[in-house]
Amino acid sequence: MAPSNELPGNIFFYLIIVGFSAFFLLTIAARLLPFLKAKGAPCLDQLPQRVGDFMLVMIGQSKFFRRKYWYSGILHPLIFWGFLVLLIRSLNMLFSGVADPLSLEHLPGGIFDFYKPVMDLFNVLVMVGIAMGAYERFFVKPPRMTLNLDAWRILGLIFFLMVTDILANSFELNLEGESKEAFSFVAYGVSNIWSGMNLSHDATGMLHATFWYAHLIILFGFLCYLPYSKHSHVLTVAFNVFFRNRERSGVLRPINIEAMMENAEEGATFGVGKVTDFNWKALLDFMTCTECGRCQSNCPAYLTDKELSPKEIEHHGRMTLLSTTPTIASLMKGKPSPNGDHLNLVETMGFESIWDCVTCGSCMYWCPVCIEHVPEIIDVRRYLVMDEARMPETAQATLMQIEQRGHPWRGTQFGRSDWMQGLDVPLFDGSQEYLLWVGCSGSLSERNVPITQALARLLLQAGVSFGVLGEEEPCCGDPARRLGNEYLFQMQAQQAIEIMKSKGVKKIVTACPHGYNTMRNEYPQFDGKFEVMHHTELLDQLLREGKLQPKVGLAETIVYHDSCYLARHNEIESAPRRILESLPQAKIAEMERSRKTTFCCGAGGGHMWVEESRGRHINHARTEEAMATGAQIVATACPFCIQMFEDGIPALEPDEEKRMRAMDVAELLDAAIGTAPTVKPATAGEGEGVPAST
Amino acid sequence: MPLHIIACVKQVPDPEAPASAFRVDEAAKKVVAAAGVTPVISQFDALAVEAALRIKDAAGDAKITVISLGPETARDVVKHSLAMGADEGVLLTDSAFDGDSYTTALALSKAIEKIGDYNLVLCGRQATDWDAGVVGYGIAEMLGIPSVSLAKSVTVQGDKVVVERVLMEGYDTIEAPLPALVTVSNELGEPRYPKLQQIMMAARKQVTIWGAGDLGLDASKVGAGAVRLNLERLFQPVSEVECEIVEGETPDEIATKLAQRLREQKII
Amino acid sequence: MANGILVAAEVSGGAVASITLEVLGAARRLADQMGKPAQAALVGSGVEGLAKELIAHGADQVFVVDEPALAKYSCDGFVAAMEKVNAAASPDAILMGQSDMGRDLGPRLAFRLGSVSAMDCLNVTGEGGKVIAERPCYGGNARATYSFNTSPAVISIRSKAQEPVARDDSRQGQVTKVDAGIDASAIRDKLVGHQEVAEEGIRLEDADVIVAGGRGIGSAEGFSVLEELARALGGAVGATRAACDNGWRPVSEQIGLTGKIVGPTLYFAVGISGASQHMAGCTGAKNIVAINKDPEAIVFKSSRFGIVDDYKKVLPALVEACRKLKA
């Protein structure tokens, strides 16, 4: 019997339920308005995978089980699973509150009884989780976290939910003297205290009703408070995880520019300049972020004292969103309007923050609730570039350069086929198996040319059937896209796809992870479907097939630096390591941040060409990590990473004798195969680079 | 009536193309266009458009007309200027215009007269192909308006143009009554990046095409028939210096050797 | 009836500008080649006394326009004055320096006279009675030579490209006053302000030794060793446009086509690849020493001495060696 089954308890009960529910529903209705007006996001593709992923990430809490955050990895699942388990009891409270026959107690076979010990166990485990959380917030105070009263309120509410649950149950046991009382072992234990105190039946009934209602009020109070708390993820996270972007994390989605131009006259917006320009999934991200700060404490820009914190991007997104959300009062008057002025999205997030991002995806990898920071940041960049033409000077120069000359390497003294001199590399004519995509860097950037040559020698040596596009090869478009010029990117991508289709290209191999990501994951958006391989994948395959046999020893320690666009965005981690392991006599070292948790070299997201004007240099931070391993060689598999190391090493090690060398995996393998001619040592770009055009 | 500014722009071979791609056909006395090197707007001319846009921004309202003289492909630089924010574009294209700076200045001045009602003409300080720095003055002289060169800033104040003129050391501030012609130098800053909306609008805009006849010019009295400056020869200079590489085991040895060689040669 | 090679002289700080002496040298040689007199136009206010300077440096005849309205350069005023001088002198060619004044005066004067100009020339010769001017174009990648179908040929000469003739105070010449009647109110381009950008130490244009750095220096701090070398040799530091654009050096130190044109005895090109736009600014250098890690750098092609090594290692040693040598 619930206290609400008779007068006057049922009046209280329905007042509480109707009152709180009305408030909650009004809040949700107000909050949903911007969502209903927001742009759509693809969210129902790959349904079976979505379900599996949901079970793993949401129910299984898989993103919490990471060594770096083991403490939270214990406390959060305890609370979360407790929440799931105890949800049943809360539902039962409502059912039985309406009418006793609805109570789950009456389920056949006493199934509910067997569930009781689990619930009681979680009563305790949740409180353990709360205690751990309180300890962390009070004593440890991790810098990643936003420590404020809000979190204490939430912890307190959950704590009292547990306390009132146990107390109400314990009095109920005494009240009804059930036969299977021992199933609720915690409540039973507590009820024994009351038994010892010889409370009267009325007093017991009174106390039961008090804690029963207290639990009910806290439960509904918690529900109503959630939307106003940074812990609103409780309400949104399930949707956020289920509707997450299923594509690889390095992918940016296209804008249909032509359609926008046709439909919209003056005033079309191509990126996101107002918070309401975001698609609803981004808005959901803002409402789902709990400001745990894992993103921030793994962000290369934040860690080198730049303006950007991915956590703040989400927080500011939420603030801006809420500033456009109508108040409940206005909703009830039928004229939905927000309280006060809309916040300006760019100013709130910060122009500098938007441009600090290197799109490395570390934030997205670490986020336990599947927030997609990078596409959101790029959406704002798109607005700044295409709608407002507001960007750092060097970003503008880079985009201008790409537009005018079709590649980002301003002032290069190389042509696209210069590297081929002295090598018997055929032009692709449709008869070869692979197209070797050389890339702008591979042909036009001084440091990368010898890498391209080494790769070509290896492919020739292994008898791989391949050809190149030579002078006809365009830019893949990656820099333009990451720098926010989607229009320029789409023109370049379409041009590249057209050329490759006309030549009958089926398989592509490239030494550039950025080109790899764009061609493999983004070209299908424009009907360009090719089988794309990174050179480390193909070289690894050739080694395993015995087509390449390293024989020249290299008695040095090599540390491999994972490119973000290989390891994190595209899960290519083992192939390059296997190549290094195949080098006779070489010893392999690892950095703390490796594989999917790698740390950006500083050149991603178009930052290869954008001046890093704030904070420490990202490449110096990463070079330090590589140098700390004591390795003589840092091996890379990306044309940008290698240059960032070559720039960082002399800056940190004045003594040239002691300097670590940066080499591409292909260069090391080329040397070990013994086909490399006596190459002149690569000289760091001392070229003037930018010949004054005047 | 709002200000009407005319900016003159030229299409040039990309000055940033690799030096190895630069070839001269001495017989034809022409620079050979390198494969894969696309022509661009002359850098100073983009700045002339930028200066016009800054005046328009400051005034709140102004009309900017861009004119280019060149082959059909020069339409691209007119479109680029429109994308930057210019309002109208004119391309002067006619084989009769193949001549020297005299014909160029004459055709441009006739076109400006035909457009009429202008307050200010802006040009780049020089085109980055021939580096002559002459045509702007020709236009001013033919239009009979004052000229001020090498601007690092151009503002319109009432019926005057105020120019900061770059000098070897510092700058002069010069005022001239409108209409006037100003040539713009790189110290002005960077040309703006076109917004996508404007690129799209520019793509839809018509570029007016005029030939010699449209400008009331007798084809036989311009271009090849009216050359004042004869190009006798065009060639790539070859350096006649033989470089002596100073080598040694240590930096000290190299440095000492170099110092001695410089002393022997009485250079220091 | 053309009868001379006229130099538009430039007065700077009450004296004849050094570039005018170089142009006079060129005019003298051209006049001798063509068997005509070398003339000079001295336009300004209170400048008459400088006529003998021009004669001492090679002028046979000086036309002086000395009027208050010409105290400062203006395009309108000086073009009008030169128009009068041209009428009086009727020269074959009018030469001037490619200076603040010359680059503005030359083209407009040429069009006023119904003729044409060739600007920024390196050399001018009189082959078979025809004036031929040679000038760089395409950012220094090419050279062009021109003859003139109209007269007078207006030619500006790049600084440091020509040698002055030795001063000879015993030379005799004729001074003619020309009344141009310039009315200040008729000058439309009015000078209303002037701002000097103060430069420390030796002016780049006057320096005998220049130590210039480019992109290869890598940072603003990297230039300190260049400064040391410049101090040791009593020279000045210069930079490429790339180095200035990166903010490593002030724009006033920029050498190149859009920066300063210099002609020192000794020019160190450190970490400079040798792009033509930069080299155009130091073609007047008598001796170039290139220091670059990259043996393929094209700067070596125009250098007399070269060191293939990291400047960070070589320059400190070179500073020491030069100090010892000077001591």
C-alpha cells in the first residue's frame, strides 16, 4: 500500500505529479523549440550498428573505461547503472501510487522480489559513487572539471534519492511485515533499527509516508532541475549516443552550396553564424556536455596555452542556445520569446578559439558522451570564411594561394613532376593497378620530395603496378575544407574525382594521411568511390608478402609518432609499426601518447600554413615527448608531421650532434631495402618560399 | 550623388611561379606561358580595388567600376574584382590594343571618359609583369586630372582625395582635388578575401566588352601602329659570376679562410 | 632639333642628391657617345647655387628653374617646370633617377611631351645615334632593351646602377635661367604633411657592408648574430620581404624590388635562397657572399663567395675572424 492510495494522500500525489510534470513538460517544450527549427542531421543510417554502439557506449559505459580516467571510470558507471536499475523502483512507485493492483509486486512468480536485492545493492553502490565523486570534487579537484555548486546539487539530490528510497522501504517493511523482507537486504537491515526502537504503527506509517513523499518530491524535483543544470545529459545522453555521426571522426559533412544559392537570395548563410544555424545534433551536444573536461585536458591547443578549450566551445554553445530559447512564461502567453538578448555565437565562442583548432579529434575521442566538437568548430569557420571573410591573415593567404595556384605551398620552386626525374615512374593510364597520389606536399614541398621518391623506389622494387597523374594531379582539397572554405573544397574534390574517373582509377595509394582521409571518407559524398590505401598499409602488405625484404641494418632506436588522421581518425596504427619492426637491428620506442591517444604535431586543420601566434608551439610540445624517449629517430608517416618535427628538433636541441632525426617510414624502409641511391641529405627548407611578387 | 570610383586591373603571369618555369622566347620577344601556371590579377591592382572598397566602406555608399585591358581571359580578373565587392566590370579587348603603354593608357582613358561621372581613378603602382609603372600617369595626363602615386592609404574627404605617399624614408601626405588618379603601393595592406555570396553574384554579373570601335579609336592609330617604345630585345640575364665555395673542416677554418679571401681581394 | 642629354637633377637636404650624380655619370657617357652635350635641369627654390656642383660632375649646360612654388616636389609643378626646360633645351633624352621624385615625374612628363618613358633602367647607351635603354622586368627574371620612336626619350635610372664621373671643379659650363612662372595655386597635388621613419645607425643605401637575412634565419632572434657581423664590419643589417613579412625585421630594412635598392661593396646573403625579387634589390652589390645550407640555392649563382653550411655555426666564427682582421 502506497500512502497515496487513499485520501488525502492521493491529492498530494496527483498534485505533485501534475505540478512537477507540467513544469517539466513546459521546460522541455521550450527547449525543444529551437530543435524543431534546426537543420536536420543524418541519424538513422546503419541502424544495427547504432543499436550495438548504443549498448556498448551508453549501457556498457565503454568510453569511461580508460586507464587515464580510471577513478571516474568506476564512479560514473556505478551511478549510471544504479540509475538504470533503480528506475524500475521509481516507476513502481508511480504505478503503485496510482493504484495498488498496478504494483510490480503483483507480477507473477514474485519476479520483482528477486530484483529487490539488485536494487538494494545499487542503493549502496550509487552512494559509493556519490562519495567518490564528492571526494574528487572536494579534495582532488581535477583541473579539467568545472567545479561549481551545480554539481553538488546534483550529487546531493541523488544522495537523498538513495537515502529516502532506503528509508521509505525500511519503514514499509515494518509497516507491512512482508514475508520476503530479506530480499531488500539493505532496507531490511535498516528496518531492524526501527524495530528495535519500538515505534508505534502510526509513527511508522507517518515516517513511511514522509520519506515516500520526500523521495517522490526529490525525484520530480531532480527531473525538473536537470534541464537547468549542466547535468542535463541525464535527459539527453541516450539520444546523443544513439544519433551520433557514424562516420569516421575525420569526416566533415558537405554543404549543398548550389541548392542554397538557388533557394536563398541575399543573406544565405553557408556555415554557422548563429547558434540556430547548427543542426539539431550539435544543439543536442551542447545540452549533453557535462563539462567533465576530458576534451580540454587532451586538446593540443588548450595544452599549449591557446584560447581554445573544446569544453568551453560546448559550454558557450549551450549558453548561446539558451539565450535564444523562449522562457516558460512567454511560452504560456503563446508568444515564445527568450529572456534578454541573443548572445552572438562567434563572440561567445571566441574568434581565436575557432581558429586554434587543429582538427586532431582528440576531444571527440575522449568525450564519453559522443560530442562532435570538430565539425561544430569547422561549421563556424565556414561561416567566418565564406560569409564574413574573417580569418587570420595566414589562413587567408593560404586559401588565396590554393584558389589561385591550386596548391597550398606558396612560393615553391618545384613543379608537380619534378620529383620524377631519374625515376622510371609511369603516368597512370588505366592499365596499372594503383594510382600513386603524390599530393601537393609530396611533389611541391622540399622535405617531402625525397619521401615520395623513396616510396616510388619501393613500389618499383616490389613490382607494384602503379602510375601517377604527374602535372595533372590537383589538390585533394583537404586544406581548403579544414580552413572553412567548403566551396573551394568542393570544386577541388569534384575536379580530382573527375580526373580520376576519366582515367579509370580504382585503387589509390598515398603517403598523405590528410589526402587519405579526404579521398577515402569524403569523396564518396561527391560520388567519388575509390579504394584508398595509405602507403604504410601497402608497404606493410608488401613486406608480409615477401615482396620487400629489408636487409640493411639500422642499429638505432626509433619512436613512431602517430598522425592524428591515420591513427585516431582512421585507425591505422599497426601497419606503420610493423614496418618499423621489420627493420633489421632497429629498436622501437613508444611515447606515452600514442596510437589513438596520439598528440597532434600542430599542423592539422590547415595549420601547416597558419601562423601559430598564441601560446607555446604545439610541435615543440610533441617534439619534447619524442625526445624524452631517447630515440635517435622519430618516424612519421605524414608530410606535415615530419616538417613539424624538423622544425621543433633544432629549436629544442641546440647541439646538432645530439639531435634526433625525423624520417618517414618509407625513407627508413627504403634505406633498409638498400635500393636508395646515395641521396643528398634533405635540407630543411631554407628557401625564400615567398618570392615577393613585386 | 555617391562617389564613383574606377579601378584599373591587369591580368599577369603568376609572379610566384617557380623560377624554373620562367622562359623567354627571344625571337618572339615574349614570355612563354608556363604549363600549369595560371595567370593572376596583378597584386598592386588587387590593392587598387581594395583601396576603392575601403573608400566605399568609409563613405557607406559608392559605386566601383573595374576596367581591365587584355585578352578574353582577363575577364577572370574583372570577375575577381567583382567578387571582392566592385559593382561593375568592363573589359577592353581588341587585337588593335596590342601595343605599348601609350595605347593601354589611351584605351583606358577613353573607356573612363565613356563611363563618365567618375570621381577617382585607382591603379596599381606597377603591373607585376613589365614592372613599368607608367600607365596610370598616362591615363591621368590624357584625362587632364591630377595624379598622386604610391599610396599607402587613400581617403576621400569632401571634394579632395588625401593620399599618404610612400617614400624611401617615411611618407608624404598629399591632397588633390577630385577627380584625381592615385596609384596604390603594397604598403596599403592585404586585399580582402571575397565572400562566397559575392563570388556567386560576380559569377552572374555581365562584364561589358568594348573594342577599339566602341571607344571611338581608329584601329590603325593605336596599338602596333602607334608604338612609341620599341622593344628591341627581351632576354633572361645570365649571371657571369663564378662562385668560389669556401670549404673547411670546422666553422672556424671556413670563417678564417673567407675573411682572408675577402682581405686579399681588398673587399674588407 | 634635339641637341643634348638632359638630366632632371634632384635636390635633397640642400645638396645635389647622390642618385643625380650617378645619373649625370650615365648622361655624360651617353652624351659623349652621341657627340652631344650633357645638360641638367635644376628645379627648385633657392637651388641656383648648386648649378656648379652639376657642372663639376659632368654637366655642360645647366637650366635653372628657381621659383618659390617649387620649394617642394609636386607632380604638377615639376612637370610644368620640366616642360619649360624641355622647350629651352630640346634634348634627345631626359634622364632622372628612379627615386621618390623620378618615378613620379618621369612617366607623366613623358606623356605631357607626347613621348614615352622607360623606367628603372640599369643602363642607357647611344648606339648609332639611337638611345637604347635596358631595364629589368618580370620581377627581375628578364631584361628588356628599348629604343624610342618619339622624342625626348624619358628614362629613369635605378640607383647604384651607374657610376658618377669624378668630381672636377675646374670644369666649365653654362648656366641658363628658365622662367617657368609656376603659380602655387595651379599645383593640384598639394603636400600637406610629411613623416620621416627614423632609422638607426647607417642607412642601408649608404652602407658599404650589408648583412642580409632571409627566411632561412628562422626567427627574429636569429638575426642577432647578423647584427654582430654588421657591427664588426661597420655595416648595416638588411632583410628579405619574407623576413619582414614574418615580423622578424622592420619593413624599413627590406631589400628588394619593393624595398630598398642597395649597392654596397660587400653583401652577405644569409639564409636567402636568391629569388629574383630580392636579388633585384642588390644587383648593385659589388661582391656577394652567400651562406646557405642548401648547395642548390640559386643565390650561389650570383655570388662571388659561397659557404654551404648552417649560418648559426659559421657566422659566430666569421664575426671573430673579422674582428681579428680589423684589429
